[in-house]
Amino acid sequence: MIVCIAEKPSVARDIAHILGANTSRDGYMEGNGYQVTWTFGHLCTLKEPHDYTPSWKTWSLSSLPMIPPRFGIKLIEHDQGIEKQFRTIEKLMLQADEIINCGDAGQEGELIQRWVMQKTGAKCPVKRLWISSVTDKAIKDGFANLKNGKEYEPLYDAAMCRAEADWLVGINATRALTCK
């Protein structure tokens, strides 16, 4: 089975229509050898300071700067809808023969989908759908020109660097200024 993952339900529906995945399931569409699912934008985020060490839960100047030895991601907490959709995606991806990343074209779209794929532990090959509109023609052309997901590694790396830099500057500066 080929699993396609879009960034939002409306895009997933448009893609599913073109692929002939017309059977609605709980959290995805299925048919014609495809399962088309979606995120709701971000399902995953970088871990928070206290996820790395309990001493970072308390705001104090003595704990600054906070620099994790290695950044990690986690599922966004306290949202049952996100948790339910993630479990659906995880189940589909772990059984997939191939994944097609249908995230929005750009750094953030690449980051959102890659974090979800990492969090699921999916190991199958990944292709990338790169479209800037969701017209029937654009979707058909995009599927006719799928690329290997590895070709977008630099885009993901750039997005990850931005996310980590935002975390480092944002959290450390906020805590320093608040404590002062």
C-alpha cells in the first residue's frame, strides 16, 4: 500500500479524489492502492526544556543557557484529536510499502511531515509530491513527477536549523529577560 500524507484534510481530499482513494475511513481515505491521510499542520514539536532534564523546569538564571545535547521531537501534548490522528498515521506508515510526502511546498511543510515520519518510525522509501496549487492538473502533474524524498534533505536540514535556533534563542532569551 502507498500512504500519502498531506498537511491538511482539504488537500488530502483533493489528492484522494485524483488517486481514486474514495472510501472514507477514520482519519484517512482509501482506494486504488493508496491510503491518503493528513496532519493538522504541526502534530509534532521540539521537546520542551523539562523533557531533557527536570532541573530545566524551574526558571532560573543559573540554568542558562539551556542547550540540549541533541534535540528531540515529541507529539504535541494534551490534544486528543492530534493524538488520535497521529495513531492513525503511525499505523498506516508502519504498514506502508511507500510513503509520499504531500506536505506544503517549502521548508515548513517539509519539516512538519518529516517530524511525523520520524516519530512514527517508518522505514519504507519516501517520495515527494511538490505542488504549489491543488488543481486537478497540478496534482496529476505532481504525481507524474514524484521525486525521491532524499532530494529534499537540504530543505529539511534548513528547516530543522531554523527550528533549533528559534528554540535556543527564544527559550533562553525569554527566561533570561523574565528572571532579570
